[in-house]
Amino acid sequence: MTSSFKGPKASRRQFLAGAAAIGAGAATGARAQSPDPLITEVQEWAQGLGEGVDATPYGMPIRFETDVVRRNVPWLTADPISSINFTPIHALDGTITPQGCAFERHHSGAIELSKDDYRLMINGLVDRPLVFTYADLERFPREQHVYFCECAANTGMEWAGAQLNGAQFTHGMIHNMEYTGVPLRTLLNEAGIQTEGKWVYVEGADASSNGRSIPMEKALDDVLVAFKANGEALRKEHGYPVRLVVPGWEGNMWVKWLRRIEVTTQAVESREETSKYTDTLADGTSRKWTWVMDAKSVVTSPSPQSPITHGPGPLVITGLAWSGHGKIKRVDVSIDGGKTWEQARLASEPGDKALSRFYLDINWDGSEMLLQSRAMDETGYVQPTKAQLRDVRGLNSVYHNNCIQTWHVKTNGEAENVEVS
Amino acid sequence: MTSSFKGPKASRRQFLAGAAAIGAGAATGARAQSPDPLITEVQEWAQGLGEGVDATPYGMPIRFETDVVRRNVPWLTADPISSINFTPIHALDGTITPQGCAFERHHSGAIELSKDDYRLMINGLVDRPLVFTYADLERFPREQHVYFCECAANTGMEWAGAQLNGAQFTHGMIHNMEYTGVPLRTLLNEAGIQTEGKWVYVEGADASSNGRSIPMEKALDDVLVAFKANGEALRKEHGYPVRLVVPGWEGNMWVKWLRRIEVTTQAVESREETSKYTDTLADGTSRKWTWVMDAKSVVTSPSPQSPITHGPGPLVITGLAWSGHGKIKRVDVSIDGGKTWEQARLASEPGDKALSRFYLDINWDGSEMLLQSRAMDETGYVQPTKAQLRDVRGLNSVYHNNCIQTWHVKTNGEAENVEVS
């Protein structure tokens, strides 16, 4: 590999040659003494006894991983009660997001609502207005699916330029969990939708209520009234005991502490779908009802918070890709700012409206890289460049920035958020 | 539905009739006053502000869920340092097990080992003995898969009779996580396996070392040297920073704090594969090398720790099924102690050597039930009854009890662990 900017994938032979050197280097090289006492001496942890099984009935990450947490950006929103934090995607691998570090967005803070106090009302244009307790919901047939949930404002600060220096901050308003719940259509059918009912208006039990209108076609399709995520109860900050899951659609519609579903003739045009969560174009008009999250991807490592900590040789480039329109079909990676592309490897069969993990294993020659990823979904849609997106949408938008991200990786392995023309 | 023992699945019409009554009942019946102040009055949580996004950089379950934790059974093993606890499978849904409540088994306690102090040695019959640092491992191409990990002793107390009153205790030595790591074959190929190398002997860095022999065919197949589970670093109790993942094979071989891999000509016949983890038959001879976990299933709800809390009508029966030989093909459920069976619904496409979630939605008539589930895997193998298993294996075994479990569900909804002849 003579130039990393040509982006050839390391051949098997090259890779093996590089990796063998790694092994030998670790044992005898700069990283460790020779002989390495961590190999030749009996260590403390191999002599004493460790912690017993009663130590942590519910475990937390080990103390060495305390930097792998949600983070807020104080200047983004002044008040943490109505704010957002970010998933540490730069430090995660695989596709599942643990609930404990999955991003939060609150409009009036995370409330504490018990199962006993929980009620869900369905009213409006229905034959039988109904109220369900939590125990009632558990009696309906359940489904489960892994879905991503992305805030419409994810990457929103990047419309104006390369601003936030880390994948956690540019792309961390996203999580991917295995949700279990009751299809919304089941509950709507219980109530009996009247012919004029074409929309549902969904509301949370918190002070903000965060009301949103959803067209009936989507409500009867794949929306879940969910009570578990990754097997266990929803965490308080994710809407315990019940949240709405609106697959592929912007996170603001995934109403937490779900309280009421009203069947209506038309959209309510609430605050959250008029002054907020609409996209102002260059001519001052606004796009509304921009529900679906278009195909998008990002390299999570290397990235500003996940620099390369070794010299030239084998390097794993990895990231995430997703589409609100369905499955990811293909991801390409460029190390020369989009001049040439190499098809990345998807780690598993892509899920519908779920995160896919991609890898490109290269033999890094130590040169600078302009690292990008580009997703294509099953509809054939290709993730646009920032320039292409600005040409169509202008610079006034906050939401729905799904453009290609660029990291400038330097020769010392550090990376920065940059724009390429 | 005249008799629940005939096991008919509720028809759609029956289900809807039952469920409509639920909705109405909740609003006007015994559970709530009429009018229900939880509907008609503005509640405290809808007026004040909730918790901000800085509250929990890494979140924990809400305080209402403090019973959904790992539990130990003190009389099973006297010393918690060399003991086991159990996943609360009775309270989970879906398939993913959060790391925080995934069962633990330690032979000398959970040790704390940093990435900096971590070394992995490959020696024995190899061309190039190698030592890898943690950072070295991160440079090899990664894979990820969701796999179950089941202790060979799971359900072991039940050989002698129905002993432990809860799915957590009878079947909770299991978890299911999305593992990310480097294929073991990649590292072995780096070292260069010599022709005489037919086995690997794997060891942990803890005092017990927990050494196990693995035939080369498996080592080169799907074994992972894993460093992430469900996206994040392994927890301390799950082997941080690196554990072995041996898909479909007994959990004891999934060596934590992985320290050394020696290529050998034959099995080492260590303590953990001779006096332990072998199965003594009725005639006093022992089965050894019983690595694969055969197809198995259990109803997780209703079950002794998850009783039915409502009267007759719609009831969700759910549970888990898995096989170390591959994918689950089918699960049947009986409510009459195995006289008649109904095919359950699998919640998603079964994964290879991963937990599958099954559901059977019935219209419970309020009668007693003898609840069972029976798994079939893609090889055609069918989970045996306890009697069938005892006929072949006798009563001396501790490990590899994969028999059909029976819960006696009473008319009041409570359930007990029982045996049926």
C-alpha cells in the first residue's frame, strides 16, 4: 500500500504481515519490557480472590470505562430540563445501544411515573373510548423489533459548518434497541376507528405533553406501544413505563410516558409540528411533516474522540449506517475525502429501520486521511454530500441533516471534524 | 373456550371481545374509581418539571424495578466468591439480556483487570508464539453475533425433582448478548498452527484459571475473542476486558479475563473437564466432552415469580427457546401437562445459537393449567421430557438438564414448579 489516499483494502497477505509484527512488537517492543512482567510474573489478580456474586445484583460498567457515558453540550440548550444529551457512539461497537448510555431528549424533564399510576386513554373518533391500565396492556399480543431512534436535530449543528468535535456530539442523538410492545393498531382496533378518523394525536404524561400528529396509515402499520427495551423495563428517562415507538420516523414522535391517543380527522398542528420540527428553506418557506429519517452513516472510529493510538499498519475503520425507509443495502468508505470509495463490510444482515455496523479493514500507511462514509438504503437512495444537501435545503434548517461527515485524520492519529468542498 | 386444558388459541373474535372488556373494566371497574382521577385530574407529574439530562450520565433502572436483578441461592454454593447467580428471566421480555442483570459464574471471584495490564499469549504448537496487548486485538478484523451463553449446570437442581420455585432459579443461568470480537482463528493463524496442533487449551487470568480444552475444529469455526457485549465494554463480572465466546457450547468454556491459549496435541484433561463438567450416568460411568447445549425452552411467564394477576380472559404466555446446534425451528406450548400441544409464535427470525422469544396468546378460562414448552431445533431434535432424559442419563447428573419444564398454574393465577409423570 503506497498511498492511503488510494484506499485499497489491505490484502490478506499484507494484513498478516502487519499483524504478526504487532504480536511480536507487543511482547518485545516499545509497549512492554522484555521479558514482560505481565507475562512472566504471577500477578496480584491471579493470586487473590475476586468479587463474589452478591456484589452487584444489578451491575454497572467497570470504573475504567467511566468516560463511556452520555454527554450534554451546555451551550446547546441553556436548561438541562429541556435539553438533550448524546450517546457515546465513538466508544461503542456492534449495533445495540445499552439503555444506560442511550441519548435522552426531554421537553420538561424525565418524570417518574409508576405502573400503578399509569393510564392510557384512547378517545376522539372511536366507537368505544377506552382507558388501559399497564396490566391491561400486558394482556395483548406482543411484538418485538430492533429499531433505531434518531432525533430530527441529530447533526443539526453541522448545517452551519463543522462545529462539534466528536461523533458523539455530531451523530450521538441516536440509539438502537430491541423494543417489545403491543402494536398500536391492536389498541386502535379495540376502540374501533370511525370512518372519519384519518390521524392520531399522541401525547405524553409529562408537563410538556409533547403532542404529535401521526397519519393513520403509519399508526396502523408498524407503530408499537412499547414497555421493554433490550429485554428489560424502559428506563425512567426513556419513558417508563410506556413509550411510543415510531420506526424510522423522527425521535420527537416517539412520545414517552404515553398518556393519550386521540383519533382525529386531521393533524392537530401542535407546537411540536409547526414552530418546531419543521425545516425552514432558503426562501423562508418551511417543509413540514418531514417525519422519515433519510439514510445516513458516520464513521465512529477513528474519529475525534477515538483517535488512532498506534502507528501505520492494520487499522479497523468502523461506523454505523441506518435508514428510516428500511434496510441499509451498502456502505462505502473513502479515506481521500470522497475522491475514491471502497465498499465496507456489513457486520450482519441489515435490519429494517435499525442500525447497521460497518467495517473497513485497511493497512494504514500513516498518511493523513479525509475519512467519510456513505450509506445506500434498499430504496436505492444514496446519502448526500453536505454541498448537495445545502443546494436543496439552504442553510436555515436545524433538522434532518443526513449529509456525509468528514473526519480529518492526521499523521499522529488524531482526528478533527472538517468540511471538504 | 370451554376448557383451557384443550389448549385452543383464542380466536380473533374471542380475543377482541375479552380485550374490549379489559379497557372498559379498567376505566369503570374494580381497579379504578369512576371517574378515575388518574384520567380526570391533572397529576403532579404533569405540572412540575422532571429530571434534566445531566442527572445520570450512565443510567440505572427506575426504583420501581429493583426486584429485576440477579439473585443468588445461598444454599447452592456456600461461598459467593466461587458461586453463581441467576438472570431474572421471569421479568424480562424480548431476547437481549442487559449486561447488568446477566447471570454470573465465578470460580475465584470477578477480578479487576485494566486494558493496560491485559496480555493475551498464544503458545504451544505454533510457529510464532505471540503476545497481544488489548490495543493489538483492536487492530484485527472484527465480527459480531448475538449468542446465548448457558451454564452447563442450568436446571441442574431439577434432576432430583422440582426444587427451585421460579424460572430465574431453574433456567436463569443463561444470557443472550450481541458480542463483538476477533475470530479466534484469525489469532491462531497469526501464530501459525503446527500440524500436530489439534486442540487449544484456554485459560483465564483469575486465580482459578478455569482452563478448558477446545478441539481445533471448533476453535477455527465460530469462537470469538470478544471485548464488547451489547455494544459496550464487557462488564467486570463478564470478563473485562476480554473473554472467549464459544457459541452454543457450555458457559464454563467461555473463559473470562482470557489470558493464554496453548495449542496442544490433545485435551489437557483439566479439573474443569474431568471432576467437573462431566456427567455421571446411572451405571457410574461418566460422559465427558459434553460441550454442546442441546435444544431447550422454558415458559418465563406465567411462572412462579410472574403469576397471573388478572382473572380469566386474554393471557399472554411467553418464554425462551434456544439450541447450541443452531437455530430454533419451532416451539410448542401445552397447558395440559403435555397431553395436547399448540404451536407458539416466534417473535422474530431465529438466530444461530441465540435465544428465541415465543408467545402463545390464549383466552384463559380461569382453570388450572400444567404449562409446558417444547423446543425443536433446525436439526429436527426435540426437547425431551424429564422422564425421557432420566431414562437415558439416570439421576446422577448435575449438568445438561434440558428437559421440558412444568409450571402448575392455579385458578388464582399463582404458579409452582411441579413434575408431571
